Amino acid sequence: MYIRRIDSGIPFDSSIYLVVGERTMLVDAGSGLGHRNVADAIRSILGERNLDMVVATHCHYDHVGGLAAIVEEFGCEAYAGELDAQSIRDADDRYTLASAFDGVVRPVDVRDLKDGDVLDLGDSRFRVISTPGHTRGSICLYDEASGALISGDTLFETGVGRTDFAGGSMTDLRRSLTVLSNIDIRELYPGHGKECESYDPAMMARIMNLVGM
Ligand SMILES: [Zn+2]
């Protein structure tokens, strides 16, 4: 299994990760404004193989505006944490923030993921960790064997995501950080900024301190 970050060419887009194992998974889709770049990058990495699934770490426009186009192009399954999955199915602007970005989220028939669910790529298994706080249904994906955590906007290299949007909660985010502080994170793939291929565990303590824990 390996993880590649894909550049959509749109500055405010989320990070988009392609996880290539025996099965293949895209994590987050960006706003969709750079869909052609994203789809072409996926094809050039996968060659003849197809994309098996796309997972949204949460329902914000800069992560899921491109979800519908990815599903249409690759015919893959789409997943999200259950509360945010509902917001994506409904294209609920209160939670997707699409109009705040002057953008559009088209409704997608995403399936619910619950805490503890496993996304099995054959040679690697990503466990779903429910991490509400940035949104109600934010999730992280964790591969125990490699120590890779794909963290969405819950955890960045040097901080955490905002909690002042609809559905955000600093109390929930603190609880989620406690959960994350108990796992062995060796690689971090955050929703914005670059990935850290050797994550410093001391950073987690600093971040927890930063948010008053
Ligand atoms: Zn977000």
C-alpha cells in the first residue's frame, strides 16, 4: 500500500489522497473545480486499474464538491461518517458550506461509516475513527500496520480544524483529540497542508495544550 497526494490545482481545495493497495481508495475530492486534473492524476497513477471507493473525511465543500464527478467518472462507491453522509446525501448547505464558498455540492448517495468500521484494501486495513468536532460526522482513517492516519480537518501538522462552523464543537474536538492521542501515529495525512511521513508524537501534546487540554 502507498499513499499519494493529488494536486487539483485549486488553491483552497482540501488535500486529496489516493491510497493504492490491492484495492484503491480516494480520500476527499476537493471542490470539483479541478476535477479534470484530479481524474487525470488518478488515471495516470492507477493505469488500467479502477478506483474502488472514495471516502469523504467530512462534508465541507472544499472536500466534497468534487465527489459527484468522481463517482460518475469512476463508478466507485462513496462513503462518509454517518452524520456528514446525511448532509452530503441532502446537499445540505448549512453543513456543506457550499454557498459560503460560492460553490455547489451536488447530492451523492454516500454510504454511512461508523466508528470501528474497516475499509479493507486487501494488503492494508483502514479503521474508521469517529472524530466529531470540526463537523458532527468527521472521521479519520487509520492503518495500524503503517501507523498512517488520514485526519481530514480534525488534526493538522501543527493544529486543529475550526469549530465555529455549523455542527462544530470544541468540546467534541477535545474528546476526539484524546482518542487520537491514544493511537500510534507515525505518518500524518491531513486535510490541508502537506503530509508528514515521520510524525512527531510530541506535536500531539503541543496541540492538545494549544486547545486548553
Ligand atoms: Zn472542513
